[in-house]
Amino acid sequence: MNKLYFLFLFSVMLISCGPYHAAMKSEDVAVKYTMAETQYNAKKYDKAIRLFEQIAPAYRGKPQAEKLFYMYSQSLYLTKQFYLAGYQFESFTASYPKSEKVEESAYLGAFCYSKLSPVYSLDQVDTYRAIDKMQGFIDNYPESSYLPDANVIVKTLREKIEKKAFENAKQYNTIYDYKSAMVAFDNFISDYPGTPYKEAALYYKFDSAYYLAINSVSYKVQERLKSAKEAYDKYIKNSNSSEYKEKADDLMEKLNQNLQQFSK
């Protein structure tokens, strides 16, 4: 019984694979197109892609091309080939600006670029590109139903850029390059005034200012301690939580003790 069952399954597989392989080998692009569409509708996107790649050049400029390139782009997207899908969707919107699929394709193209954005610790060239693509979609389709999702994506990507900039500045503090850290945190706060990392940046600027002061040559210590105190005041003014408050207050107590030595 088991042998008959497996023989039946094997026969079904042969029958189902037969037409597809025949289409792959066929010289008739119409046969390939029909089979590609069949595979696409059956959600067998990898098989559809192989056929679309074979016939795409032959159909470029023909009436069927719009549907073909839309299905091709979707197949790449649904198999998570985001680099190729982004390129194909972008090409589709440029080639068929009057298509009923153009808005969807413009959004999905930008979305694909956003999926190429790496973790914040890596180079962010692809993140900047994704922001440009998605912002371009927002500007071109301000009434789109995709707009809420597009805005969330842009916000998320920008926060990733901000996090990298913050961590880069913080790295100077970590390696005890306090003077560079202070400059980097100033630049960060200036470049990202609404950043969620502002409070942390102000704390680490104060931390850097304090340790720069106490590690300075004697004639610069007092002046730099006063600058550190100003950094503390600015941190307190912008502090909305207690995450760094205890550490900041401890440092400030030490700072005041150091300043008292100059009043004796």
C-alpha cells in the first residue's frame, strides 16, 4: 500500500513538473509567459522568476510588459530579494507612470530599500538611501493610504542614524578622549535637536567635561571645572528622567569638592 501511495505521489510530481520544465526549454516566449503567470498565481515565485528573467528582454515595450514586470517585481519582493525588487519596482514606476499599480510599486520599491538598511553599528549608506527613497514617495503621494506606514519607516530609519551618531560620540568618552567627546556631543545635539538621546548626550558631555577638567594641567583645572558645572546645569535643565541623575549628582558633588580647593 505504501509503495502504491509513493508511486502515486511521484507520478503527480512528474506530471506537475513536466509542463514547467517544458516551458523553461521552449523557444516560444508566449509559452514561457503563460507558464510564468501560472506559477506566479500559484505563489511559486522562484519558478516564476526564472521564467520572467528569460522573457523580460523579449517583452520590453510590448503591451504585456506592464503586467509582466509588475509580477516579476512582486515575485522578487515576495521572495525577499529586496535589492533586486527595489530596482525592479523603481524601474516599473519610471516605465509605467500611468499604471494603476504605480503608487503601490513606488511604495514597495522604497520599502525594499528600507529592508536593506543594516544595524546601526554598520555603515549607514543604505539607510540614507532608504530615507531618500521613502521621503520621495511621501512627497509624490501625500494622500496615499501607505502614508502612515511610510512615515513610521522614515522615523525608524532616522532614529537609527541618530543612534549611530550618538554611539560614535559616546565612543570618544569610552576611550577617554574627553575633549573630542565634548565636541562630538555638541555636534550631535546641534544636528539632532529633537533626538530621544538628547538627555543621554548631555549627561555624557557633562561626564566628559568633568574628567577632562580633573585630568588637565593644573592651570586649566579650575576653568574646566566651571565649564563642567555649566554642562551639569544644562543636563539638569533638560533632564526628564532619573536614568543618569544619581551618577550626575555624584559627579557634581566631586566637582564642587574640587572647586572648593581653589577658594582656600
